[in-house]
Amino acid sequence: MQFKHPDILYFLFLLIIPILVHMFQLRRFKKQYFTNVRFLKELNMQTRKSSVIKKWLLLATRLLLLTALIIAFAQPYFKAKDDDKTGNELVILLDNSFSMQAKGSRGELLKRAVQDLLENTPENQQFSLITNNGAWWDTDIKSVQKDLQNLQYTDVPFRPDFLVTRAKSKNPATGKDVVVITDGVNLDSKYVSGFENTTAYAITPEAENTNNISVDSVFISQVMDNFYEVKVDMKAYGDADEDVPVALYNGKSLIAKTLVKFEGDKQSSTFTIPKKDFHGYVSLTDNSLSYDNTYYFSISKPQKSNVLAIGTADKNKFLGRIYTADEFNFTDTQLGTLDYNSLEKQDAIILNELDEIPQSLITTLKDFYGKGGSIVVIPSAACSIQSLNSLMAAFGNSQFKPFTKGDKQITKIAFNHPLYQTVFEKKTDNFQYPKVSSSFILSGSTLPVLTYDDQTPFLASMTNRLGNVYVFAAPINKANTNFQNSPLIVPTFYNMGQNSGKTGISAITIGSNQNLVIDTVLGKDEVVNVKGDKTDFVPAQQLLSNKVKLSFGNYPELAGNYSVYKGNEKLKDISFNYARTESNLSLENTAALGSFTKADSIATVFNDITSSRTANELWKWFVIGTLLFLILELLIQKFVK
């Protein structure tokens, strides 16, 4: 037991006063008996004996009364269980990721959590609030009320380990009481670290409905003379028994609408749109998360891609039949007449069986690749290994191994490779695969596109996120292979020559570190910016002679349709979408918070903290004891003779 005012205990010396008074009352007198009262002697002895007992009882009662009163003023108490944590800083980690859009018994999980904070947080309570993408330090509930009411969802994942580390670094000398409010979707156990030496509470609201449908991707499945066939891929998490309405918008105009019936967890829908600029979105309607119901995309009116083939005229002849004048600006030249200044204006450069590759050309191609160009390497049987590997070293760590004779059959197609994603409607084994009579062997970290029966690549690719390098392992002239007669020849070279910035769909995932190269020339101190309906920003940009490389990082914060501008000139329409990382609500993992104290509301947390850190005050009991001793004294005075 401890005392708030221990100095008052010195007043216990006052207990000597009732003792002195008592001793004075019990002092002895000389007894003298008179004959006329002698008959009262026996009765007098009995009366004096009762009086002595009464005085001792009164003395004990008064001593106890005074002791209880003095101790009550000294305010005794028992120390609280968590008394050493009374100075802790309260930190609230609030998950505002998209999975918190799910509906619980009283509405959306995030909105209900915000309402709980607003209703049950004491007005004088100081705390720090940290969300996935924001922070409010040393504040109170009135100061952050409007911010909480306007809190938006984010695609930034909930990482409590990062957030608590951030709080500790802000004020490392102070202990922390941490309250984590999350539904636990995509919460890995390794993300729940850094909570050592903290008092941690977990409030885990639950979604009533974990079924959800998302639009995963949109791409051009077929290009016709005047139309695009656009395919929309959707995915169902959980049950999807009802028909799902799907609508296609160009800007704000409704273009098409259909109903989709899911027969499994994946389903697709196809729309046919005119072959011209498109800047809109596809949207579905379900009763769950809304952030993944809309997929924004842009299609620019096709522009001719510039393709240059370096090689002899007879070997380049088949390329002229693929790269037709209506879609490509195709040029072929021999190495001896090559204009190096024209290389930077190309979108794709094909090295078609060159017997030698000058170092100056390798240096130029390396720079071209770094600026987003595509390069196709078709080796010549007469070219030296050293020359070929010098070229490959400019793009990565892949190498050619010696040229060998012997028939090889191409037996495998990478259907998911970007070259063939829109070529085949489904995977097939019933295909007339080409073969070669002699070939190099490709080794290193390349991505196989077409593979021999011995599992070595016939065609492989490399990328630096801007440009692409496609490498054949063998010459493809008709004397060495029948590849030119294969149905694969046209889509393979057609897609190699296409510039994704000039054709195809623009749909960038926010936070995926994707880059975009735009053909434009910027003057001194001139920049491009990206504008949308609700926000605009200036992306990181790098000048590449007659091009500009744009890097978006984690911007923009809002998904939607945007446009790239140089001053008032619109250069290109682009679109941004949120990553679909929060779509699967069944990935809830609140078990990762097993070491935390569970609470159903913030009020429960405050009650627990208060009760565990409030001392057990005893002064009230001593006041009650004082009153009882006072009553006891009165009773003794009245009833004890």
C-alpha cells in the first residue's frame, strides 16, 4: 500500500491526545468510607467496574476513528498493474485499403470504424493516427474529425510493421499503446513485427459477404479493317450465381451493355468498337467491393510504326510482305549503306543474317534499346561467335554457343508471351510446327517464346521495361528452315514491329513502375504533365533525343482516364488502374494478430487501458471506517453503562 500524501501520516502523533485524556480520567483517588453510605459499597464497586470497561471501549474507538481519518486524508492506494505505462503514447493504425469497402453488419467496414472512433474517443484523449497513406501526429478527435469523415480508400497495402516503425521513429523515447483496426485481408504474419515493448490491441471488423467480382484486364483480341474486338477478362471470388451487368463507356457515353453469366471463377466478354481513338472504361455491377468494378483504358488511333531491316535485299524480301505500307513505314538497307542517323527514328530494327556486326552498330543499338526501341536479331551462320556475343552483351548476359548442324523441331509456343497473347484464342497442340536443319544454342537469362524439342529456345526475348530484344537461335532463310512458310511467321514479326505506344491499349497499373515513351521533343526547361478530371501531376521524365521517357511510380493516386500534355498540346491519352490485390476477401488473416489483445470497439480499448492503469484508491474505505467508528462511539455512549 502506498500514499499520495504520506506527510499527513505525521498527524498520527495526535493519537496521544485521547490516550492522555483517558489516563487523566482513570487517575486514582483516596477512598474514604462514610458509615451512612457503607450499605452502598457493593453497588458502587459494580458501577465503577462497568465505567472502566466503557472508558477503554471509548478510547479504542476514538483511536481507531482518528487513525482512519488521518489515513483517509493521506489517500492510500494500491499501485496499478500497468502503472509504468501511464505515460505511453496512443497510436491508432487504421487500415483504409480497398478491402475495407466490404460491408459488415452496420455498413462499410472503414466507415463503421471511423464512426466508432468519432463516437467513443474521449475529447481530451491525445493520440496519433496513421493510415496506409497518411498520418496525423499528437492530435485529438475534434481536430481530425473532418479528415476522418473524408478519408478515402487507397491501393497502398496495409503494412502495420512499417506504420509502427514510423511511429516509433517519430518519438522513440516514449512507450506506445497501439490499436490496429483492420479486416486482415492479405495480412501476412511477417508484416506483424516491430510491436515488441508495446501494448497492442486489434479491432478486426468482419465482412458479411466475401463474394466479389472484379474486372482484371482489357485487351485487343482481334484487329479488323475498321474495328477492334476488345476482350474483357473478369474474375469471381466466391459464388457468382446471378447474371452480372457489364457496360462499356467511351468518355461518359454508353457504347454497349451486356449480361455475363459466370460458369466458373473466370469469365470473358467481348465488345466490338470502331478502329479509332477510345478513351473510356468498362464497368460491372456487383454487391461487394466497388474499386475493382471499373477498368479504365485508352486506345490511340493507329499510327504507322517505323521498321528498318538491315541485310541483303533477297533475305529482306519476306519482311516487305509482312510490314505493309498501310500499317508500317518499312525500310530495308544493306550494312554498307546504313545511315546511322536514321536509327533513332525507328521503332524496330531487324538485323537479318549479318555476316559481321561492327562495334559502332552495337553501341548505337544499345542506346536505341535503352530508349525503348525493339531489336530483332537473326543470326547468320557465317557470323563469328565473338561478334554475336559482343552484340548480346550489350543487352544482357545471354550468349550464343557454337553453330551445329542437325534437324531440330520447334515443338512449344509460349501462348502467354506478349507476342502471342492476342494471336491464339486457346492453346493448341494440333499445330504444324516448323523445323530447322542447323542452329546455334542460346543460353542465359532470356524468356523463351518458341522452343525446340530439346527444350532450348528457337526464339527468345529480353526486355528492360522500355525496349525489347528478340533473338533467333538459327538463320531463318528458306535453305535452313521452313519457318517462313509457317503460320507463325506473320504474327511473330508483325507484333515485333508494332510500337505499343502507337498501337494497342494503354492501361497502366498504379504502383507497378511502368514507363511510357512518347515521341516528342522538349525545349529547355519544358516538361510534360499528366491531366485528369480530378487531378494532375508531373511525372518523372527523361529526355531521349527525340523522345521522352515518363516514369509514374506510385502516381496518380486516383484511377481514371488521363492525358499527357506538352503545354496546351495533347500528346497522348493514357489510363491508370488500381492493382487488384484486395479483391479476394477470403484471404482474411486476422490470425496473424494472435498475440494482440482483441477488442470489439475503441471504447473497449479505452476501458481496458483505464482499468489497468488506474490505482486502487482506498481512502473511501477509510472514510467509511471513520463513520462506522463514530457511530460505534455513539452507541457505546448510549448503551454501555
